Amino acid sequence: MEPQGPVQGPPPTPPQQPPEEQDEYAAASQSTADYIHNLEPVKAQKKKRKIKGIIFIALVVLVAIGAAMYFLVLRRQSTPSQGSGQPSAPQQQPVESVDEELSEHLVSQDIQMSIDHPKTWQKDDATQGQLTLQSPAAQITTSDGSKKSGKVLITIVTAGSTVPKFANPTGKAVVDSQKIAYAQPSQSQRKETYLSFAGFDGSTGVDAVYITGDAGYKKGQDIPKTDVAKSEPIIGVSFVKCDGGQECKEGIAIDPEAWGSDKILSVAQAILKSLVVQ
């Protein structure tokens, strides 16, 4: 028999080592990291609140600026600027209201004629053989180009009477005579007539307009009173100025171009065209 070796028992248990002590710096770093990690949600919430607050304040500021600009513009539109040193823009003038409808029909047995006029025109037939139509106050362009408040007077008298507003033996034709056609002439009445525009005492404006029948005049020619007096009836148109509430009496000369442009003068021309001589 071979000799047996020594009997081997279980391996010896290694001696237990003491637990490794953690590095103090690493532990502190981990603690700080954990603390920072726990703070992240809090910071995020604070950041969101801060952004919302900034947006809210910006909106409030924008609304306040918009409201201030709106009221500033509104105030400038409603009140005239003062002390700016710049002339303010001219305000649009209201449209002049002139009654153009010839709604009234007037018959004069004394003068043996009839004529149409707006109801806003006043008539005066108290004097035997004379009829006057007076317009309401309106803007009239005078000889110097300015607009003045005034009235138009149409005076009609029987043949042989004094020619209205014709103080001198002659007047000057300020512009060439114009021919107008009567709207509904009678059988004894001419179909057309001349309108002549007279200036007196060297006036460059029209002091009066007369119906001169078949007699027409070129600018600068004399208009004899005797020619006007031949008309049957005698018809003259004159103009007076109105000064703030006072009675309109003072005569004015009109711009020659105003006869075809001023509304109230266009109405006067329409009245003349409506004349019917019996």
C-alpha cells in the first residue's frame, strides 16, 4: 500500500477586512449633487413664474401705450392746435344750401307778365307797376374775388318807367352780352333776349344786369339807358351786401364770372328765363 498523505481539511476562511471608509470629499460632492438635483424643479417653476410676470408686465405696458396714443390722436382731432407756430389746415366749408326749385308762380296784372321763383324769395308788389323779388342771403363772389353775404334783387317795372339802379346816362359793358332763351314764351314775346352786364363809374365788376332785347354789347362798349328803357317790361338785376344781421342795402359789384358759377346767381338767371309776357 502506498502511504497516504495528510488529510486536507476545508480551506481556511480569509480574515475579514474592515469596511473601507468613504472618502469625505466624495461624500460631500454626492450630497451637493443630490441637493442641486432636488432644487432643479424649484428653479424651473421660479423661471416660469418670472417669464409669465415679464410677459404680463409687457402686455400691460403695451395696452397703456396704445390707450395713451388713442386719446392723444382723438384729442388732436377734436381740438385745434395752438402755439405750434404752423398754420392749421383749413376746415372744409359746409356746402351752401340754395333753394333752386321754382315752385312759386307769380302773375302781375299791372305789368301783364308772369314769372316763377323759389318760395324762399320774397316778393314786393305794393308799388303800382313795379314788382321786386328778393333772394335770401347767400354767398356772392364780388369784383375783388372775395365771397360776401349778400342778396339778389330782381326789379320789374312797366315800360316807360325809370330804369332801376341805372343812375348814369350810360354804363359800360363789363363783359360781352349773353343771349338766353325763355322757357315758355308767349306768342307776343320774343323767344330769346340779350342779358347785358353794366358797370358804372369805372367799375370793373358788374353793378347790374339788364334784359336788353335784341341789343347786345361787346366788352367796353357803352350801354345807353335809353336802350334798356325800350324793353317791355324793364327788368334789372342788382346786388346788395349784408353785414351781420343788419339790413341789406349797400350795393355791391359782382365778379363777371360769378353769374355762371354762384348758385344764387344761377337761380336768378333761371327766374329770368321763366318770364312770360302777356
